[in-house]
Amino acid sequence: MTDSAKPIIRRRMTFHMRATGGSTYCHDLLDEGGSLIGSVSSWIGTGKNSGQSRQVYTLNDDSREFTTFEEFREAYLAKLEQTRRDKEWTDAAPEGATK
């Protein structure tokens, strides 16, 4: 898939907590229309934890956790493709079939 075909995913900060060992940041991840599609939590160490960090991406309606944005985006693209296929299947059902 080319970069031009990949959806734009934006971040919106929702939380920041500063603690002795580091700071925690949380962002909502939004699609092009502004709908919430997931979240990312980041921890950045300070003091004795300096240089350590961790990020966890989660996709709505998916129990998996992703450690990189690329993994998250691929899962989101797969979800969009599945939603498109489900819609095509439902739309092609004969009249009167259970949807």
C-alpha cells in the first residue's frame, strides 16, 4: 500500500501525570473524521529511570496491544478492510435476508 493510501491518524492529548520516576502521557488517536479509533500511553523515565521509555498503542474493539505506531496502523488498516468487506457482503445479501 502506498503512503498516499494510508489514512491520516491524529493525536489528541488527554492526560499527563508527572511522578518521581517519570511522566505518563495519554493521547487519543483519531481518524480523519475526528472519530476515536484508539489510544497511546507513553511513559518517559526521569531521574534514576532516565533514558527509559515505553509506549503502548491500543485499537478500539481489539484486545491486543501494539508497541509501535506501524503495528497499530497495520491493524487499523486491516480493520478498515474487514469493515469494507463486511459492508459489501451485507449489501449483496438477497432482499429479505437477515442482516
